[in-house]
Amino acid sequence: MVEILDSTLREGEQTPGVTFSVDEKLRIASMLDDFGVDHIEAGHPAVSPDIRRALKAIAGQGFRANVLAHSRALISDIDMALDCDVEWIGLFISVLDGRLKEHFRKDLRQVCDIVHDAVSYAKAHGLKVRYTPEDTLRSNFESVVAVSKAALDAGADRISVADTVGAALPSKIGPFVKDLKARTGAEINVHCHNDLGLALANSLAAMENGAVCIDSCVNGLGERAGITDLAELTVALKVHYGIDNGWKLEMLPELSEEVERCSGMKVASNAPIVGSNAFSHNAGLHVSAALKRPSFYEVVPAETVGRKRRFELDKFTGRDLVDSILDQNTISLNTSQKDHLMDLIKSREKGSFSLDEVLCTARGLGSGNFC
Ligand code: HCA
Ligand code: CU
């Protein structure tokens, strides 16, 4: 059992060029709740009035999912989150040596006190608290332990290990999470950026080593290269670990499309699960096998994740696909007509055929009238 926190409305809105309206956020939040995520991180209230409006509106929906506000470790930020009536707050401040000296001009002891005071204040006002020592993986481990203990002493419910710049490796984040848990007894959350394409692998390694909650965004949105993608994450959890928290995986395409529409960020055709090619087969051998048994070339059946299997028609197309198309459309061709159709398909050096084009050619061959 692992929980999912979706941060499309907070981290995702930090994607360069992406903003969501309050209405769009409400719609996406409602879809995420229906899909079955456990937490919705819905914004950082100190950023703008519309983010505060969205947080308040989402928190007022009575969703099954918890609503979390992102916040600096400042009383004024926490007050804004309280005004939005959220259940959870995610406080963050880094203890990276360089940041302490050059950015905050504070020592570790002072930051521990700031965290302790901020967590105490949030807890005294009834909030559940996650504390993140931002850029956790590149911070001194002993500093992370010290500040985590300060947060936990003040009542923090969770500590998040954030790979803020995507610098982690599965073989490093795993032991880090395990050791942090052993040293502090904390419930660990994990937040992995995808700068080196390792966000999913790092998230899974963290989970294997005891993390109880994984952050993700629809379409892998987020600062720079984004964070762990919700579709990849939930399907990997199901395929590899048999974890299925009642997620409506068949909603993944509509969630992706809605976020694509609202964010204006196009999903790549080769994106896992939700990309237009994710369940398309091309080479003759692949198609012939997938027609008999889709699992020969699919890690999860297209239908499980709300997708339709598609077969590309181009020079790679083999006889089995042509036969199946002819059968399905009750077109009967003799062997030499089929050979001719195959030759036509194979003769196109560049580009694909539409199904209509192949059907029209096949019907023409059958009747002697060409398109
Ligand atoms: C940020 C950085 C953050 C914070 C994560 C957290 C990160 O945008 O402020 O507060 O849990 O990657 O460290 O997203
Ligand atoms: Cu982040």
C-alpha cells in the first residue's frame, strides 16, 4: 500500500508557460479525486489571489482526497493556508550548506528553530503537516536528520525527501530513505524531479525502501523536466507490485487530455500510457503477434488504461494485418489481388496509409474499380 499525492495544481502550475484558471483547477481536482489519488496538492497560497481562491474552492468540495497547501516555513504563509481551510500543509525550507550560508544567511540551528516554530504553529491550528528539507538528496545527511527531528518534535506528520533537481539515482535514494526512516522514525514522502529521466525509478526505489507516499503530476508536469508522471507511476505500481488502490486507470487518457488542454503542453506521441503511440503496433511481426495475443507486445492491455490498440499501415505492414482488415470489412480478394495490395502498401517509401485509403484500394481491387 502506497499513497499518491498529485501535485499537478501546484508543481504542475510551476511548469514554465503553464497557468490554470480556478475553474480548470476545480475540474482537474474533481477528476483526480474520482481517479483515486489520496492527496491533492492544490497550490501555494502566498503566490497569488487566484491560487488562494482555487485552494479554498477545492478544499470546500468535500473530496475523498486530502487537500494540501504548499507553504514556506513562515507564519504569514501558514495563516493564508488556514484561511483556505485545507487539511494538510506542506512546509519547506532547505538545509543545503550553500543555501544556508549564501541564501538564507542562517546556520542549521536557526533553520531547525524556524522549522520547529512553523510546524508547532501549523499543528496548533489543526493542520496535518508535511515538512520538506528541499533538495534533500544533495544536503548533508546529518543536517537532514537534525531538521527532520526538529519538525517531528513539533508534531510533523511526514517528512518529504525531495530530489529537487533530479540528481538522485535509485541506488542512492533507496538507502537514503531507509536510513532517514531508521534515524528519525518518520513517515516518508518522496518527490522526484525528472531532469535525468529517473523520476519514476527513483520514486519506486524510495517506496521499496519505506516511503509511504509518492508525489506525481499528470503528464509529468513541473519545473524544468517535471516530476514523476501519474500515469507511469500508477501503472508501474500495478504491473510490478500488484498495487491497485482502486485507481480508475481507465481515466488516465481523459485526465491527460484535460491537463494537456488546460496547460497547453502537448503530450509526446511516444509518452508511456497516454501518448498516441503507446498502444500502436507497426512492424509486421509485432502486429501479427499482437493480433493473436496483445500481451506479446503490450506490458499492460490497452483496455486496462482506457486506450485502444492501433495498427499502423505503412511499408512495415504484414499480410496478417491486411487479412484481418479485409475480414473485418468483409472484403474478399483472391491471392493475386492481395499480393497486389501488399505491393502497393510496400511501395510507399515515406509515409503511412489511412485505413480508408487501404479499404478503398482493396474494394477497388475486388471490383476492378480503383480509387
Ligand atoms: C519548490 C521545490 C519543490 C518543493 C517540494 C516540497 C522541490 O517548487 O518549491 O515542498 O515538498 O522539488 O523541492 O517542488
Ligand atoms: Cu518539485
